[in-house]
Amino acid sequence: MIEINPSILNSDFSDLRGELEKIRTADMAHIDVMDNHFVPNLTFGPPVVERIRAISPIPLDAHLMIDDADRNAPVYAELGCASVTFHAEAVRAPVRLAREIRRLGAKSSLALKPATPIEPFVDLLGEFDQILIMTVEPGFGGQKFLDVCLPKIRRTREAISASGLEIKLQVDGGVSKDTVTRCVEAGADVLVAGSAVYGAEDAGTAIAELRELAAAHTH
């Protein structure tokens, strides 16, 4: 079953309650946390995420594009995010952090920027509930999908299949009606869509269309 997690990065921040309501048919709300250090953009931190958690009709999928994930990531599990994603490039002890996130009751997820290979993490797959492959450089919404990341998605899917473990494979960046087929055929089963959902006339319809397209190309 393909999951659709709309990113609220492209939503109207002045009406977060209304914007979250628009995506209540999605699986999770994808929350992009940026600190203006790890990526050249600043969004929101724990106080706003805590408020989003209180008003969201669906669980939160926190994507932390922040430095010093070892110290800062557990806070988001404590706030009640259902899934907490930290970046391989921003962590010193990924296994320890993944275990801490799980101990706090959230799913642990590892994100890789476009140039970061999956291979160093293949033996650690069992520590994660999800792997996130970025198909744009993190930091800004509305970027063009990078097809060069498709082979990495395939290799990650092969590694997950070989492990025999239940690990989700999420793709984030430029996901739209034009690219969803490529993502799913490469092995993704969780799709993050921002402008494709919030830029549509009706967010609920956009979510349904993405689901339909994805289901039609699922192996």
C-alpha cells in the first residue's frame, strides 16, 4: 500500500489548522524542520511542531533538516511525532539515535541527500523503520525531481528486500503526477508531495490522484 505524506512546507502558515484539515485523507503530514545551518532555510522548531501535533487530524512525519541530530532529534519523538527522520549527514551515532527515537515511541527514519550513498548503511537497516531518499537538494520546496536518484532508490529497495525486514522507503522532492510512476516503479512506498498537493485546486483530490497513479504502478 503506497502512502501519501503531503509536506506542509507549501501550505499557508497563517492558517495551519485549515491547511492540515485539507490533507486529512493523507496518511501523515510531513513536517519539514529546517535550522538555517544544515540547509539554507529556516522553518519551525519544537514549539510550532508541538502546536501542529495538537491540531493535526493525522499523525506527523517529522523530517529534520538540522545540525546535531544526535542531540536535537529526540525532542520531536517526545512531542509525539509518529515518525522522526534525521539526516545521515548530520548524525555521529545513527544507531544510538535511532534506538533512542524508538524508545521514545516514534518510528526511526534515516534520510540521505542526493549525493549520499545507501551502501554504508545497508548493514544497519534493521535499526530503522524507514529510509528517506531525497530526490532534490534539501532546503526548499518546489524543486525539480532529480532522475539521477532513481538508481539509488532501486538499490535501497533491493537491500530492504534482501534484509527481509519491514522497512518503508520514502521519496521526497519533486514528487508529482509526472514523477510518481518513476518513484513507485523504482521501489518507493511512501511519497512526500508538497506543491503537487497544496498547489492543486483541491488538496484532497490531488492526494487521491497520486494514490491512484501509484497503485496502478505498484509491483
